[in-house]
Amino acid sequence: MKNIRNKQAQEKDEFPVGKKGFAVCSGCDAVYHKKSWHHEEKFADKIEGIRKEAGSVICPACEREKNDLCEGFVVLIDIPEEKMQEVFNLIQNVGEKAIKNDILSRITKMEERDGDIYICTTENQLAVSLGKQIQKAFKGEVDTNWSGRDGIARVTWRYPAPKHGK
Ligand SMILES: [Zn+2]
């Protein structure tokens, strides 16, 4: 399956497109056109027609989400309870901007456990950017690890400990 897809990608469209050269993701309504994915608003007037003729396709971001594959992991550690909402809001903002810029760039998972937040992203760059923006807002140290050749980014950030004497 993978080989066939890769071979096709070099020559022509990676996804089965309809007569007019469009496809729609059945998961998120992203529109595939000219070898890239777009927000459906751009094609709002065409979308029903596209859906009818192009059949069911799934975009790479939905595919990753479905298979629980992350290209970026972010772990935020030791967040004080009173800061949790603020941190969540920032993550949400970053996530909304990311998908607006690139429909395939998404936060697919966000989980809080005992004051730590675990985040999964479809693009490694989004994980890196999330780490940077968290650090900018709350200080502390960000540690980014690239694991081998697979391009997976693991970003760790710890809420800065209060200075002594305060
Ligand atoms: Zn999708």
C-alpha cells in the first residue's frame, strides 16, 4: 500500500481525485486540489459536488489521528493548578493558528495528568513552535529532542520553579 502510494505521488496526484481534480477528506472536510490540502471555505460553493464525484478520501492529518501517530510530542511538566487554564488557553490558541495556516498542522491530542499536559501534533514543527511559545509566555526551559531519522520531535518544558526567598 505504502509503496504504491509513494510511487504515484512522484508522478501524479497522491489521492484519487474526481473529474475536476478535487477530493474531500471524510474526516475534516479538507479539500485536496493540485497536490495540496486546503480549507473547505475556499471551495465552499463546490464542496457538495466534489464530495459526490470524488468519493471518500482521508487526509494525512486525519489519517495520523486515526492511527494515533504523532510527529510531535509535547510534555509540559509541573504546572501549578492556578496556571492550568492559562496554559490550556495558550495551547488552544497556538493550535487554532496552526490549523488556520496549514490545514494539516494540528494538535490531535491534549491530556492533563497530575499537573502535566501531554500533547500530540501532526507536524513536528508545531510541537517545536508550541514549546517556544509556552516558554515565551511562562519562561522556564524547553528541551527539544529529535529522535533519529523519523523526524519526530519530543519537546519537554517544565514550569519554572519559584525563586527562593519569595
Ligand atoms: Zn482530514
